[in-house]
Amino acid sequence: MDPPALRSVTCTSSRPHDASELLLSAVRRFHAEAEMTPEKESNGLDNYAFALEGRFCDLPNGGEELDSSMDEDSNKLAYCVTDVPPWYLCIILGIQHCFTAFGGIIAIPLILSQGLCLQHDGLTQSHLISTIFFVSGICTLLQVTFGIRLPILQGGTFTLLAPSMAMLSMPEWTCPAWTQNASLVNTSSTDYVEVWQSRMRALQGSIMVGSLFQVFVGFSGLIGLFMRFIGPLTIAPTISLIGLSLFDSAGSSAGNHWGISAMTTALIILFSQYLRHISVPFPTYSKDKKLHTSRVYVFQILPVLLGITLSWLICYLLTIYNVLPTDPDQYGYLARTDLKGDVMSQSPWFTFPYPGQWGMPTVSLAGVVGILAGVISSMIESVGDYHACARLSGAPPPPKHAINRGIGIEGIGCLLAGAWGTGNGTTSYSENVGALGITKVGSRMVIVASGVLLVVMGVFGKVGAVFTTIPSPVIGGMFMVMFGVISAAGVSNLQYADMNSSRNIFIFGFSMFSGLVIPNWILSNPKAITTGVVELDQVLQVLLTTSMFVGGFFGFILDNTIPGSKHERGILAWNKAHEDDSSNTLESGEVYNLPFGLSSYLPSSSWCRYIPFCPPGMPSSLNACGADANSLEPKQPLGQPEPAQIIVGVGL
């Protein structure tokens, strides 16, 4: 339960002197009660920090009180965000977080390989997987150390995948016909290398320029302005169309052997839905209990990895016993595991990805504009992940300066990903945020261990080579589940809006249908856009073939122009879901301030608080209203002026 001293502090005092005296007296009472508390952790944090009645793992719905019969012990956090678990536990849980993110991380280069003409070049695919592992690890370390400073893992983003594939589908980037035939592809020829590297360099340049916009928005504090006009009816079609627009990739891969892909899908569904509440005993060792067994919900933690591994093993057995056809022209041949057997022998043990490894990046206006649409969607999604991660890790809601730094560091991560040549950017991984609620370990040191492990896996070339040998139907079965969940996750944002309103039904339905119809027609008629200006034609081609942009654009325009109350639009419920509903659990400064004591070196002058990404001089946790005052969502109505942070940030 929360300390009585903190519960007694309110924000109703209208006189500053009375409020400050009230705060000081409350702090004194809090410390007096804390000294009388016998139970202290070794790091000096009160047990209040992780004895919260489940509110971080099971959030209340619509402001209702939590069920008093809830088992409190099962919802306690074992380690909060600032705690440091034993080193072996950090490594074990870090490996688990890496496994949780594997599905999303390896799916991106495998999908991009189709647009980059790399379907039959397993060695290059392994280099791409190693590169994205390496960059994801670096970006994770940057985010946990200097960014939002919450236990949140960074990895490739599907929001940039849609505009990237739209860019690669343009007539000038269409793959030559001979690259689609494995017998005609010579992966070492200069012609073939130039075919895929020229496309990769174009992607790199567009991602690097687009990421500069995210860096500016984050460090200038403009993300708060964006969130005022973007609500559930904009986010729902945008996120949903990311998954729906990739149905062709899922169908093409799964169609190579529908039996294997159906088995993979069934296994993932079995593990993630039917067996998720079944715990499996594992042998563990501790100083107190020595060797004993602990029950772990392994199916709930690793459903995708288990489903892929089991299907992969079955395909291997079917291959060595020649159950699968050996003729390349027969149906089911692509389900064999020996199609890329030479990749393991050819790939080096150690590989060191470096910036510009594919050549000097090139920039195209069409690619940059398309990437910007994905960058905006990624920022919005990350803000929601920050708030969810704070609740699940026992931290107070992130203040403005931490959110600004988090978005800015994500922009730097996209810049690094573009420079290294992953063909993608980076974003916060929602599935790893959900894993915090399962493991009850919210320590950011665990995510630091995950970042180090990802860097190590990116250096070992054999690791990336292993994943390229996964048969295409197994990947297709994973895509069917993954893209379906992404689509449903977008629709889930409609819970905040009033879907009994004909206004909202029209906006969502029209946005979704337009996001499917217009891109499909443009792809069928690539020469329909002829304005006379080649650059403008390319920009329109990329934007109008990006489903998430078309749907999000119509949702944004209609939601902000058709009359409707904030309650009807879901703005009030959306903001409330991202606000804290009780007092802080840890001092905000301890969680979100800069590391290595850098905050203490900042000048205590009043002008420092106008820098959007700098922490305030006074820890916000000493102010019981600090959680609400520093949260991202503004309390003032739309007509009032912008905060000074935004004005100064834009001026800089």
C-alpha cells in the first residue's frame, strides 16, 4: 500500500507557501514512518516500491477500483526499475527478452529480402540479420542509459517496413526477372551485388534523413503538440493497416507448403493461447534452497520461438527422410531445410558490422516522405509503450523530459540503423513490455544484459546464418499470427472511443477501406500518376501505395474536422489511460534523471528547465502533483498557448 504520508498530500492548496509547507511536513512524516519500518531491501528502497496491489500488472478499467480479493503476493514486483538483480539472473532474463523479440527482429530482414532481390541469397540475409541484431543491441543500451531509462528493448519496426516495401515496389526498383530464379543467381557476381546494394543504399539514405525529423521532434519537445491532435481514430487504422498490408508476404511464404505453415500457426496458437497458464518445472539452484525445481510459464513467455523451433525440427526430419520432394518444380520443395545448407559453412564465425558497409547511402525525396509517415506512427506507438512500461516496472509515469529524450534517442537509433544498413529503423518493443508483467522483474539492468547479448549475437556470424535456414512455410505460418496480432492491436485502440457513434464508425470504416483500396489500385496501375514532375510522381507513388499512410491520413483529417466531443472521440479516455491514478512509487528523479550523476552537473538556473530534454532541478517526486504535472498529456484546453519548452525548442 502507499505510505499514508504521501496519500495525505493533495494539490488543492491555492497558496504556494501553504503548499510548500504541506509538502515539507508530508516528507518529514514519510521519512519518520520509513525509519520505523523494519523491512528494508539491501539497496535502501522501501518495500512500498514493489508491494503495490497489482496496479502495474493489471490496470484498472475505466477508473474502477481493483478487486480486493486479488492475490497481492502474485502481483508483487520482485525487482523494480532501479534494482540490480544478481548477475546470473540478469543474464537469464536478458536471454529471455532476446528470445521474446526474436520473432519481430528476424522477420524484418526476411521480408525486406523480397524487395531487395535477396530471396535466393542466404549468405547476405545472414549478414542483414547479424546487422540488425548488432544495431538493436546498441540502440537498447542507448535508450536504457540515456533515453527514457526504463526497461524497454529496442528492435526493428514494422512501421517503417510498409513505406520501405512501397518504395521498393516502384518501377525503377522492381527486381529483374533473373533474380527470381535461383538457378540464374550468382551471388558473387558484381551485377547481382549492385542490384541489391543499390536498393539498400536508397533505403539507408531515406531512413537516415527521416530519422532526423524524429530526433528534432524528440529533443525539441514537439511530441506533446503532436499527441494533442492524434487520437484513437487516427492510431487504429494506422497500426491495423501495417499488418493488413503485409498479407501478400504472409500468403506467398505460407503458400509454399500450406501444411507446414498451418502446423506452425497451430503450434503458436496452442502455446500462446491454450497452454499459457500451464507452468513447467525447471531445476534451479539457490543458496537457501540448494537444488530445487521452480515452475516457469514457458509457453506464455516463448510461444513464437517454441512454435518455430518445433516446426523447424519437423521440417528437418522430413528432409533427411526425403518425405519432402527433392524436385525444385514440385510443390513443397521450399519446405526443405537443406536449401541453404551452404550458408552455415560459408558464413564467418565473427563478423563486425560497420556504418556504410553496403556503400555510400543515396537519398530520394519519395523515400524520405514515405519514411516520415512511418516515423510518426512509430513515435506515437512508443509513447504508449513508455507509459505501459513505467507501470509494469514499478516506476512513476514518465515526465516530459524523459519522454522527449526517449523519442530523441529512438531517432538517433534509426539514424544508426540507417548508417549500418539494416534496411529498417528501431522502436520500442511492446511484446517485451508485456514480458515485464509475466516475469515480475522490472529492473533495467536486465534490459542492459539483453542489449549486450544482442550485440554479441550480431558479432557471431553463425547466429544470423542459423536463422536463414528456417524454411519459407515456417516463416509464413509465423507471419500469419504476427501480422494478425498487429492488425488487432490497432483495432484495440478503439476501446477508448465511443463506437456506438455513427461519426466514429464512419471515420474508422472509411479510413480502413481507403487504406486498402487506393494502394491496391495504384499498384495495379503504376503509370496512372503523371503530373509532369518526376519527383512529385515518385512521392505520390510511395505515399499512395503505403496503406498505413492513406488510412492514417484520412483518420487524422476526418477526426479533427468532423464535429465531435472529446469524450466521443476518445481523447479523454485516451489521455486518462496514460496518466497515473495514484502517488508515485519511486522518486521520479532516481528513475528518469541522467545517469552517472550528469544531472548534478547541470546548472540550477531557471533557464535550464526550458530545455525540453533536461530534468528539472527539483525531483518531481517531492511534489505529489508531479506525476500529473510532468506527464505528457497536457491538462490545458487546446486553445491555450503552448508550453515554453516547445517554443524554446523550436527556436533552438
